[in-house]
Amino acid sequence: MTMIADITDSLARAAKSALRQAIMPALCACVVAYFAYYAVHGDRGLVAMKQMQGEIAQTEEVLTQLRTEREDMERRAQLLRADGLDRDMLEERARLMLNFSNPRDVIVKLPKIADQEGAVPQK
């Protein structure tokens, strides 16, 4: 029986030794897998970076449109300033604000648009 006990003891020691040798690499592999996953899918990972770049591109398009509108408004406002007053622009703004028209203007009245049933919308 001592021979079987010796074999069992040596197998148990070999299993423990193999287990000890496998634990550290397995643990390291788990840590590497954890960091690799979060490098791709984390809050600051590759997927989030791609989404952020898309949002930046959309925001830059909106910014370009707003800058164009602002430049147009600044040009129109420059025409209304006292140092370079444009009479046509001043007249246009006054007519618009006061709802006036020039006696020489031709006013065309458009017919009321009927809805699909043929009834004229009432105001």
C-alpha cells in the first residue's frame, strides 16, 4: 500500500504544481482580456471614439452654417450703420417694419387656396 500512497502523493504534488504554474498565466490572460475589451468598448474606447468623431463632424457642419448666417447678418447690419448707411437697405427695413409700400409699387393679390375638399379656409 505504501507504493500506491506514494504514487497518489506524487500525483497530487504534480497536480498542485501544474495548477500553481497555470494560475499566474491564466490570471494575466484575464487581466489582458479585461483591458483589451475596455480599450475597444469602454467609455473612452475605439467605439466611443468613432461615435465622438461622428458627433464632431455634425457639430462642425452646424458651426459652418451658423458662421455663414452670422457673416450674412453682419454684412446686412453694416449696411444699416451710420458711417456707411445704404439708403436702399434702410428703405427696405422701414417698409418691412412699418408695413408700408411705395405708391409706385404694384401689389398683386393672390386668390385664397382651397383645401382638398374645395372649401375655402376661414380666418
